[in-house]
Amino acid sequence: MDQEELKNLSVDKVVDARGTACPGPLLAAKKAVGEIDPGQIMEVLSADEATNRDIPKWAQKKGHEYLGTIEDSGYFRIFMKKGQ
Amino acid sequence: MENKKMTIGLFSGSVDRLTAAGVLISGAAADDMDIDIFVLLQGARAFLKGMGDTPEKLGMSENSEMKEEFLESLKKLNVMPWMEFFRAAKELANVKIYVCGLAGKVWGGEKVEDFDEIVDGIVGIGECITSMEESDIHLFI
């Protein structure tokens, strides 16, 4: 997805993990993905560079769809769709 | 698909290594791995009831003279205390924590009740070796 499409996405759950360092955001994402249904969209906010690499890889490995990342001022907005 | 399995021989009872172990366990739990942790010798002291939430009572394996700065830096980065990683991993995945019988006795812990409630049992080394044989990843920390 391009940046414009990501900005216009209707998100079902936002996980704000900006206050934590690795592996905090990954743990928060793992917990939160259990609370949404397959096909729903989750946005993870993280100020951690390592998480910006980790979450896309983790999402793909676990059968979710990584949609893209928006780099905002000082943090990342990472979008994924929950798999079946 | 069957979950992958990680087995850890956790010998260290020092706060820096326990924190590193906690980070690794968290990553494996987020990956849905089954995790068996066998707490050996020095590690058992850190799992005695009441010790998990008092990192100041534990040593540091490296740069021991900088323990205070290390703990302060972790706090500033909002990194959870080492025991919280273990607790969080147990919530997310099938994580079992066993204390080696000998290790427990060394520190005066004879029964499972003598240890933090996240400890699942006291076992012998045979169980540890069997778990390692069956695991995809094994680590000694």
C-alpha cells in the first residue's frame, strides 16, 4: 500500500507502544492481535527503530498481512491485517 | 502446524543475564513457541519467593560496578523488570519454568511453594535433557 492509502485506512485497533523499547511493542502487538478478528486492521505505534523491522517480519511469519509503515515525526505507524 | 520449541538452561542469577533471557523469551513467546526453562544453580536464587521484584538484591555478570546505572537506564527506557518478561511470556505462550532440585536446595528452597508463583515445579536433570533433546532451539544462559 502506498502512503496515501495507508493514511486513509479504516483501522480497527490502535496499539500505542511508543513508551516502550524492544521487545515491548512486539509483546503489545502480539497481545492485541488476539483481540481482533481475522481481516481486521491493526495499527502499531512505535518509536523504536528495531520494532519497525521486527513487526513486519513477525506479522508475515504468523500469517498476517503487513500493509506498510508511515514514518511520522519521531515514531512509526505500522499497519497490518490479521490473517485467518 | 506444531509449535516450535525452545529450551533454556538458565544458570545465571544475575540481573543483566536474566533481563537478556527475558527479552529472548518474550520474542519466542510472541512467535508462539513452546518454551521450557530449567533454572539451574545460581538462577534458582533469583526465583525464590520475593526475589523477582527486587533486582537490587541480584548481582551483575558483567560491568558489575555499573549495576545502578544499568538498572536506571532500563527504567528510563521503560523496560520492564526481568521477572515481568517471564510473567508476560507465560501469558502469551506455553511457557513452563522448572527449578532444578539440587539448585533449589542450595538456596534453601525445598518445595515449589518456596519459589515465585511462576515456577511450575521442581525437577531433575533428566527432564531437562529430555526437553533439550526434543527442542528446536536450546540455549544456556
